[in-house]
Amino acid sequence: MLAAADSLTLHVPGVEAYVAGRHVVTSDGRLRIDLPVGCHLTHHLAHQQDTVAMVEVTDLVPIPVRNRVRARGRFTGWLATEVATTGRDQDLAAVLDLATAELTVEGRTICVDPDAFAAAQPDPLAAAEADLLCHLDHHHPHTVERLCRLIPGHHLQGVRQVRPVRLDRHGVVLRLELGSGDRDIRLNFRAPLRHPEELGAQIEVLLRHASGCRARRAR
């Protein structure tokens, strides 16, 4: 979620800033944020050696659907600053030493141990997921329709439209849009992906499996 975050907010006492696209998770599990010279938060932090801080991340479906929030993350800890030179400019780098991490998905909140967070690896599709989902949604509706054959027929009762809303190492998630709500169905790959280049072959396996199923349509 952090690797591809397009909604990330840094909170320190008295100041908050939207900093998506300026962050990276270091190899030791700390969150580093590069702040541009001249912004209010940079001036605020320049006079402090460290401070308590919280980072909030929202994971959004990259295509226009209802209920776009897939998950939320909240990370707290101590924020230290250091000067980072990039070309002829000097940015202030803010580094969060993680104390707590919480992940909320489908109304359930779980705590993630900082050591487990540091050891975690980004999903191999994280950086490309948004482009892949948009391409699948816009240019391959027949592929989505064929994948629907893998969904039990009773789940398609009353469904008006089916949209792809997640791609990760484990599979593809389809959003069944109903008149009064939505239902997400995960179609698992035969094995977890280790590299983005494996995606095409895994989709083909699902489609071959779907070819042996009776055609089912959202209705």
C-alpha cells in the first residue's frame, strides 16, 4: 500500500501536509519523506531535531467506482530530519522511526509489528497495478466477462456491472455492482506471482479454467 500510495498525509503537532509521491520505505523499515525547500512543514521541522508524528495512507481503487477506499493505514513514531542534497537544491528529509502501524480493511483493524513491517516486501504488481487495472477495465471488457464464469451464479443475481478493482500477487478482485451495494469477489491465481512478467500467464490460466464453465452474465 505504501509503495503505490497516491494519498498520504503527514501529521506533526500543529501542522499537516499532503506528501504522496515524495516518500520511500528504506531497507530498515523506516519511512522517508523528502520535503521541498520553502514549504511550511519544512520550516516547521527545520527547528526541531525530532518530534512525534503520524502518517495516514488511503489505498484507493484507481478506476471510478463507488466506495473507492480499499484500505487505510496509520503509522506513528518519531520523526527526525536531515538535509538531503538533490542536484543544486537542498531538500529536508524527514525519517519516521516506526513505533506502531495499523491497517484497516473492510472495517477490521489489525496491528502490524514494526519488525514485521520492516521485513515485508512490496507486492510485485504494486507499482504497475493502477495502469494494469485501467487497461483491463477500459480495453478488455470481454476478458472481465469471461472471468465472470468463475463466479458462482447466485452471486451474479441482481448484478448490474462487473469491474476489476484489485490486482496483486495472489489474484484479481472483481467488483459486482448491485443496485443497493457492492460485493467484491477474489479469483486466486494458481500460485502467487513473484514478478510482474508472470501476470499474463496467470490470467491465461484463469481464462482457460473459465472456458470450461457455463457462461454467466451479470443481470
